Amino acid sequence: MPSLGRKGGEMRYRSFGRTGWRVGEVGYGMWGMGGWTGSDDVQSRASLEAAVAKGVNFFDTAQAYGDGHSELLLGRLMASHADKRLYTATKVPPRDRQWPSRRGVPLADVFSRDYVRRFVDISCANLGVETIGLLQLHVWEDDWLANGDLQRTVAELKREGSIRAFGISLNRWEPWNGVKAVRSGLVDAVQVIYNIFDQAPEDELFPACRENSVAVIARVPFDEGSLTGNLTLESKWPPDDWRGTYFVPENLAASVAHADALKPVVPPGMTMPEMALRFILSNPDVSTVIPGMRKTANVEANTAASDAGPLPPDLMAELRKHRWDRVPTSWSQ
């Protein structure tokens, strides 16, 4: 379980599995900076700088975020703070470009040795580093463990100093599809959707991570926006915005309904986003949570949630009732 600690007055730090790293419990998710509608490089750079000033030291990106654009932004940030220990995490995109991964597709068709090595080189160039802190596969199937090629590739990359740690990013609503990887000893970190609605990782994945000293990166803390409380049945996105394909009418209606049911639970003086973040951070199995923070106001609010500490037990008990178990569908990429 990650050990908790304070540094300064704004950010709490936790151990990152067996790596020995101490990372801010609020990290930085950089997907939105890679091409979401409304993303702006000037604003993005200001937000990244504000995050460093607040003690954020864990940054999660991916080559697929804007075809390397998000990685380039992170590379510039690291270059301007060479005196600080900033932890970088990036992801190799699936070769077949299928999010989530497809059952039965062999590892060689998605993450062959040569393909993974090629993208390690690409990401190193984008980030301006010789060694990637945490290399993750952007999709995962536990069945791939039967092929020993991945284990050999990871060992090779670590031995050469190309990566320090290896992890996997689990498919949406499939926390079970990573438990074998955790128990195998292959992975140092697991990235999984975990929030007030998506509590299923607590069932089997988190205990496995605890037992094997594997770090947990909690992503999608606001359920793609529904846990901000700002979605309505009239919410729209431009045609090229991913959220428009995710919040199809069926999902938008259900998401708004679940969020509306949660609003009366928010205590006076607390916002729904703060409650959502503090719910996640109340779980000591979580090493870091990576909200998107495209504006400095987001940075201020999210780091303040860390400073505020865990939620009271009675509120946590109430939030347990809002668990929403979902299964993957055609729109849940």
C-alpha cells in the first residue's frame, strides 16, 4: 500500500509501488492537451507550469495524444525544470489502433518487440530524454501473458536503460483484465478507471496490486465529465471531439441521471469535482490520480483537493451507494 506523506502545504506524496518513487497523489493527465476541442498550447504550458509550482511531479501522456503533441509539451516542461525530479509516463499505441483491444487478437499484431522498441525511440525523442520513467501499453489483454515475447522485450528495455518501469493501461470497465499481469510480476504499475461510479477495481485488482507492490494510477476521476456535475441532456461537442462519440444519447442520459442523483450528497462548501477527487484519494491503494488540467484554475482546484485530505467516513459510506457497474459497449472506447 502506498505510504502517505506531506511536503509543503499543498501536495501529499505517496510511494509508487516498488519503484521507490515518491509521487504527488494528484498527477497530471495530458490527454486533453493533445487535441481536444478548446485545447491551447499557451494555456496548456501555463497550466503545466502552475502544476509544477504546486508540487505536481507525475505527468501521464501518450504518443497517441495528438500524434506526439502532448509528449512534446511535456518534453519542453522537463527541459525547463531540469533541476526538479519530474516523473514521466507515456504509452505505446496499439499497432492496430483499436481502443479497447480486441479479444483473440495476438500480441504480435498489437505490440511486437520491434514495434514497441520503435515507439520507445519516438517517445524518447518527443520527450527529449534517453530514459522513459514509466512505459505503458495503451491497451491490454491478460491473455498476452502466454506469449513470452513481451516479458523479454520489457527486460531488454530495462537492462538497456531505455525505461525505468513498465505498466499497462486497462481497458474501460475491465479491471479484472489485468489481475494476472499484476500477479505475474511483469508490471510495475497499472492504470485503471476508478471513480465514484467505477468502484469495481476495489474488488480484485487493488488487492492484487497491494499484495504485489504494484502502483495504481487512477484515471478518469470525473467520469469523462459527468462527475463535474456540468453535463446536461443538451450537452454537445464538435464532430472531431472524442467526447461526442462517447456521450451518445444512451450514455449521456444515463450519465446525467447518475450525476443528478449524486448532487444532493455533495456537502455544503464542497464542489462535486472536489468530492470526486477526494473519494479516490481516500483509498490508500491509489498511488496517484491523473485528472486533466488544461486551465490553471483546474490546477488550483485539484491540488487543493489533495491538501484537504480524505473524505469523512460517513460521506464515503454514502458514496458507496453510487457504484455503477457497467460493461463495455460499442461506444465505450
